[in-house]
Amino acid sequence: MKLDNQMKWVPEEDAALVACIVDLYNVGTYNADMGFKASYLNELERMLEKVLPHAMLKAKPKLESRIRTLKRDWTIVYDMLSGKDNSGFGW
């Protein structure tokens, strides 16, 4: 169910978000054992503000929700292509 106040992400925003996450990981300041430290969302918000100044992408709930959605979608594709539960699908 989609609420009226939910924003629609455009491909430019998704690309900027993924690029900023990769940059954040490569810098290493916010890296933890199995992901990022708790404060990474605020830094990610600052990074995106520089790249997309008028998008107004706030750490909570917008970035947090979009990252969760991207993880879910990526997991589905990864599982299909890696052979886990793919029912014979492959390249």
C-alpha cells in the first residue's frame, strides 16, 4: 500500500545513493564488521545533499527505507543468478 506522502525515487537519485554508499565504504571511516556503523546515515545524507541539493533526502525515513528496498531487490537478483533457489534459471 502506497501512502500519498511517499516520494517516488527517480533513477538519478538511486544512482547518486549507490555512488555515495560506495564512496562511503571506500573511505572506510564508517565501516563495521558486517556493514556500516550506526552514524553512517547522517554522513550519507550530507553527501547526497552535495550531489542532489534540491532532493531533500533525509536519513530517516527516506534513505533508510530506500536502502532497505534496494537490499531486498538486490538479494532477489543475486539469489537468482548465484544458483540459490533458482529453479534452473541461469545465464
